[in-house]
Amino acid sequence: MKVNDIVFEVLKEHWPDDVEFFGEDPARELIDGTTVYESVGSGEQLPLMSVIADITVASGFIKSVIELFLALKKAKGHPPSAQEVDQEMSARNLAGKISEPSLKEAVIHSVL
């Protein structure tokens, strides 16, 4: 399974309303980086821009978890535990805008 496919599956698991609202194909395009969306200033688009921001931030976080997992696995010679990934994320300040501890933990476990 490709990294972007894993990102999409974890995104659907933890942000299902955003994926449903935005649509699976456009969400995949955001994850792949094949499409860029720009605001045109209309108030009607505010909910959509919020969902785009959520998907972008969440997919970036999920990709960081995957990359960190792979780097730790290579360095240690075995898959790291969720706690090791979480500690390293905290040390590197990679949680970004995902401040809810239970969501961060759930995403880490989904990736592992």
C-alpha cells in the first residue's frame, strides 16, 4: 500500500465528516498534492475552506507519523512502539495543529 493510500484510510477513519463533505476524490487530490484550492473571498465557501484546511493539516500530520515511523524502524532495526513514535514527535514538535492528545494517539495507533 502506498503512503498516500495509508494517509487517506487514516483520514477517513478519524476525519470522516470532512472526507464525506469534501468528497473522496478531491480529498485524495489534496493528499497527493495534485490540486491546489484557493479562496475567492465568498462567504459561501468558508465551510469548504475550513474542511480543506482540516484535510491538509490532518494529512500532513499523518504523513509525518508515517515518515517518523519508517525512520525509527530503520534506525532501531525493528518497528517502534506507539509510545516511541509519540515521544519522538513531541521532541521534534511534529504534532503541529493536532493538539488533542487522544486524536494524536489514535492516529499514531492507526498508522502503526
